[in-house]
Amino acid sequence: MSKEAQYIVGLDLGTLSGRAVVIRASDGEELASAVMDYPHGVMDHELSAGDGQQLPPDFALVVPADYFDVIRVIVPQALEEAGVATDEVVALGIDVTSATVIATDAEGVPLCEKEEFKNNPHAYVKLWKHHGAEDQAKRIVDLARERGEEWLERYGGILSSEMLMPKTLETLEKAPEVYEAAAHFMDSLDWLTWMFTGRLTYAAGSSGYKRNYQDGTYPSEEFLRELNPDFARVFVDKMPAPVLALGEKVGTLNERGQEITGLGADVVVSSANIDAHATVPAVQGVEAGQMTAILGTSAVFLVSAEKYQKVPGVFGIVDGGSVDGMWGYERGQSAVGDIYAWFVNNCVPPAYHEEADKRGISLHELLTEKAEVQEVGEHGLVALDWHNGNRSILVDGALSGLMVGQSLGTKPEDQYRALLESTVFGLRVIIENFKNHGVDITEFIAAGGLTKNAFLMQMISDITRLPVSTAVSQQAGALGSAIFAAVAAGLYDSVAEAATAMGKRVKDAYLPNEERAAEYDELFAHYMYLHDLFGRENEVMHDLKRIRREAKARRHG
């Protein structure tokens, strides 16, 4: 059968909903998609799937059965819309939000589905944004620094509480009965491929970035024992499966996988991936020096390089992290679109709302239109983009936003443009830090919702002095998962070959304007002064957050 008559289903399982996309194997053409919200959504206030108990403010849980309930609907819907028969589908690729951790018994049954644990929050899936393990993450880092653990360097010298090891340690220390009953702790993406094929494996990307698997090993039992004596054998006893490269075949659909997806027994299931990371081949960002950016409410930046370089401030450096045979580097910004949305929701006067409504455009469009006619620096402002902390390169969640230069003449469009610039200045810091530590960046490839803002895309090109390419696909994650699945099914010999045939990008959609770039340099110099002053040299932002916490505690008794 030719590739033109073979199809792949890409599953993109996000935070609130799941999406299925039908992809033609020969050229990556997207024939149809279907999306559905999870029945229970995110449980971050109450345990709605259990007894309704109130959850701590740092919890974010999901119901594992929601994945199956959604997949049962969206795969048949997408196939019907595409006009593709189930026997024409040869492979299935999956991506899921990263570090979404599930505890199961030996057969893979989630512990939350057992009667004795249905009301225990720690038995549910801990979503990527579950931050209940802050204390455990800090203790892991402190001990690793004290012992000089070499693996810590691969994570920029710090670990997020979102990762698997802190979340698992949290379960041990806050719900030991759940920890004891669990035969396995794993990322949800690995659980899904296990359930669909009957073979438990771990994907190389998520294992390296989120499960501290480096150079074929985990942190030592000695280290883990010092953290907590009962944690010493967590990787040996509760995470014993082999690690597979991205694009490697896990197996074919078993009876359960066939029932849930509606697909046939011969369909190949590939090693799953982190949702943002699946975008890399979808935009043909598989070569050294290409930075793939997923730009939305926050931002993830992925770079591949042929050699390992020690780079401070990264979120992870993994052999085969994005493409097998290359070193993958991850960085990010904790808020980008969220900052723009915060401003629009809280800082725009009624007259602007009225004008936008009258013209039938969004406030974002109105403010962008008013801002883009300005000359660089005309607003007289410079801002710091830390409204949700700094993920890279300072890796400090306690930092906060700042704007300097406001006067009684400052207008909303001035502030909006300054916030746009601040996020791009933050990106430039990340890029320059890569370059200063031996990882060159030659092309910026943008995917995600913010690519619709042409003014922002041109600003990125000007401020970074890089050509900016843009994704063609609006379902880049699902397309990337399909590309990995095509390799697993043997349709292509490598991810790079499959990306060339199936991936799509508009190359050099935006090119830097040197005149504007030079004008931005002056503003960037002031950004860097504020970056170091508030990010490295004083405790003002940390103290303000402490004062805020203490004041709220007093008010609430």
C-alpha cells in the first residue's frame, strides 16, 4: 500500500481537552480533526470525582478515565469527517501534557479507581501544573547541591515541583498508603501506550526532561535514601520499564486499545511524547541551531544540538530529548500570552472596550493596531515579563512583573506594547545565554496561537536578529505525534526524513529590520539592567511576595 493510501491518527491530549487529527502519511496533510473536553476537567478546587472535599490551592488533578472517554468519541468522529476507513489507519501517535503523573497497580489500574482510594487526592493523576510538591522539590535540590550530584547540571541546577520525582516523593510523605499500594508511578503518556498495547515502556523525552533519567541511569539509591529511607528503591521497584527512543515502536493495539480507539489490531503505537515537544518535527525543526517555540499563554523553547554543552538556566538537557541522536535543550517563559490577557482583563478603560465592540474586533487587536504605529521607544517604557515568575534563565518563580517609565500621559497601547517587548526581551536573554554557552541559534520557528499576531512575530525577528519561520499546521502537536508514529510504523527511516515529507513551515516568514533592531538594543540594555537588579542583586520582589502572604494570612485569621 502506498503512503498516499495510508493514514495516521495523532492524539493531542491537553490540559482541558483531547484532540484527534487524521493525517495522510505521504505529505502530512490534515484531513480532519475532532475535539472534546474532559468530563471532569481539572480538579483544582474540589475532588469532584470523589467525595467533593476541598483541595489545597496548589493541587491540580485529573481523572484518568477521562482520557478514554474522550478518545472513544474523537477518533471515530475525526475518521468519519475525513472519510477514512479504520483499515486505512496504520499508526497511532500520542502526546500528553508533560509530567502528568499517575499511580497504578501491577495491571495498570489507576489507584483512584479502587474503592479504598477513590476519596484520596494523591491517588488521582497529578497534572503538570500540580504544585503540591514544592517542599519536596526544594529538598531534592538542596541535597543534590550538597552532595554534588552531577545530574542536577542537566536541569540548570534546579528542579520544578512539576517533575515526577518530587510528585512521587510527595505521595510517599503525604499519602504513604497510596505509595505503598502503587506498583507503578509513570507519566500519563506512558500509561496510555501501555494500556493500548499491553507493553509498559517509558518515552525517552519525558524520561529525561521530567523523570531525571540521564545517561541510562536514575539518581542513585544512596541519594534517594538520604532524601527519605522509604524512597531509596523508587526507580528500581516502581519504575522498572525500558526507555524507548522517540519514534520507536511500542507495539500494536491490543483488544483494549482497539475498543477505545475503534482502530484495528495491526495499528502501530509509537513511543509517546510531551505535547509541546511533539511540535518539533511538525515544523521541521529537527536540525541543530533551530529553535522551535510554542507560543501561547506561556512559551516553551526547544533546541537540538549535536554536542552536549553545559548551559545554566535550562529546564532540561536530554540526549534524544527531541530527536534521536541529538541533544535536546528545553527552556521557557512562565507567562507570555497570559501577561497580555492579564493587561486586557484588568487595565483597559471602558472607552477602549466600546471602540473594540463598535468595530467588531478584540481588545488585543485594537491595542496591537494602536501600538504598532509607534516608533521604537516612543512610549518611554521598559517592563519585566515576570508576572508568573521567571522560568529561564533565572529559574525563580517568586519574581514578579515590573514597568518603569510610566507618567500621567501613558496610554494603554503604550503599556501593551511595552509588555509585548518585555516578553521578547526575555526571549532574547534565553537565546543569548544559549549562544554564550556554545549552543548556536540560527532560526526561530514559531508555533501556537500567538503566531497570529504579525506585529509580535516581526518584533521577535527584529529584537533577536533572527529569521522567524512559522508553523503551517494549527494542530502542530498532533501532527508531530503522527510523524513519530510514521517512523515507528516503518514508513520513514528517521524522524528527520518524516519531518521533511510531513512537516510544514513558512520559512523566513519574517526577517529582521536592522534599523529597528539597533533601536531596540537601547531598550534591551535597560531591560538587562532591571533584569539583573531585580533578578540577581536584591530581594525586593521576594520580600513583597512574603509581605503579601503574611498580610493575607492575617486578614483570613
